[in-house]
Amino acid sequence: MPTLSYLASLTNNQELLSKRPRILVVDDQALNIQTLYQIFSEDHDVFMATNGPRAIEFCQQTPPDLILLDVIMPGMDGLEVCAELKRDDRTSDIPILFVTAQNDALEESRALTAGGLDFISKPVNPDTVRARVKTHITLKLQRDLLQRLVFTDPLTGLANRRSFDNSYDKEWRHCLRHRHALSMLMIDIDYFKLYNDHYGHQQGDHCLAAVAASLQANFGRPHDVVARYGGEEFICLMPQCELEGARNKAENLCQVLMSMAIPHSESKIGDVVTLSIGVASTVPDETQTRESLIAAADAKLYEAKNAGRNRVAA
């Protein structure tokens, strides 16, 4: 029987294809931005940036579905913006369409070589630009849907182990490059085997789904990753978050789940479902391996269990 989280994930897949696409227009001329806004605002959420650094910052914080990018801009030009976005694993998959008054073959070749998918000449023809944007956004959303199906745990609706490994690899390299902190939470449901033995595996699945929904609901930053790591174990990745912030988040997760009061009559530490969480944090450098942070979080999880469970060790 499908769980509520799995059914919700199917609904989310349908919403992915029917949602209003998000377009970022990058141009230093207000008139050009206004023109594209008028073309797309009825069916799209349109955002704007008037220079390269602002565009990059926006994409890193809230990635759009597509970028309409001017080539000729003061300071950082469109080709440089595109190259920077393509170097960042977290923004490299955003489709970029160059929009420029330059229409010679060499300029188009440079734009496509930089990583752009298409080249649109100014002044834009509304029908032409709508058709090209529709094509690229449709392809992007279909790719997102396929990735979601491949990388989602069907029971809980969370990212699966494969998805986590891919995200972890990207975030590790990003934090290594920029010397940012990277924190990890390793989470285990206390005495879950006893829960399954007493309530049955179907109810155990519902419990896993409820815990997963609680975890997911308490992470809102775009690059945080919450995944099912295996069995009753979950893992959370928190880029640009130091140890104290990660510890506070872990404490909050424990409190939120306890407040849900999911009955667990067989638990040895209470009568509701609880969590044990291990927390580890590092600023990646060349002397470390990705496995070292996982090992540290796992060691802290066992420390929390050995200290009595229903607690955080950091």
C-alpha cells in the first residue's frame, strides 16, 4: 500500500510540470528588462538582475528554471557570468539563453561555447522568444522530473542514497573551493526494530513516512539535503552551516518529533517515537576525505545512542 509521503511525492511530480516557471532576466538596461517582463509575466514568475554578481548571487540562493542573459554588460559581461555559473555544480544545470544586439556568427559561437543553449537577437520578437523559452523550460522540467523519480526514495518521498551521494559530492567540492563550513546530521529512530515487531511492518512504514515528513518540513534552505540513508536511518547535509547551527537544528528536530507523540509502547526510553542524532562539521580542505565527515557524524550518532538515546551528540 503506498504511503502518504509517496502519494505526496507523485503529486509533487505533477506540480513540477504544471508550476509557473521561474525566469531570471539579466540586463543592465531597464527597458530591455521591462520588455521581457511584459512578454513572460502572465505565465511565468519573472525576476531581474542588472549586473553579473547579482545574477550569480540570485542563482546560488534561489535557482531559476531558466536565465535570459545579456552579453554586453559593464563590469562582468554575460559570457563571464555564464562561465561562473557553469563552474558551480549547484548552478551548472540552469539553462541559459543569451539575448544580445550582437548577431554575428563569432559572437554566437562564443556564447554557445561558454555554455549557453541558445542565442536570441535584439530587438526580441515576442513569438520567437516565447517559443524558444517554452522549449528549453519544458526540457528542463522534464529532466527535473526524471531525476526526481530516479533519485527519490519511494517510501518516504525524500532523496535516496544515490541522490545524497551526488549532492554530497557537489557540496563538498563547493565548500572546499570557497572554504565554507559543511555540517552533517546522522539520524536514527530509537528502537525502531521493536516498533516494527510490535506494530507490524505496514505501521512501521507509516512511522518512517511521518518521521521523514517531519525532517523535511524543518529544512528550508535551497541547498540543504534531507535523505533516507538506509532502513530507519536518515542523513541531513547542511552547507555553509557551522557546528553550533547544526546542533541547534538537531535539537529542534528531536523536540518536533517528540511533540508529534507517535506512540511507541515498546521503547525503552519513553512511550513515543524519538530520535538519536549525531552532528559533525568541518571546513573541507585537501587533507580530508568526504568519508571523514560521514564517519565523524556516524561516531557521534553512536555516542548519542550509548548515552541513552533521544538526544544529540555533536
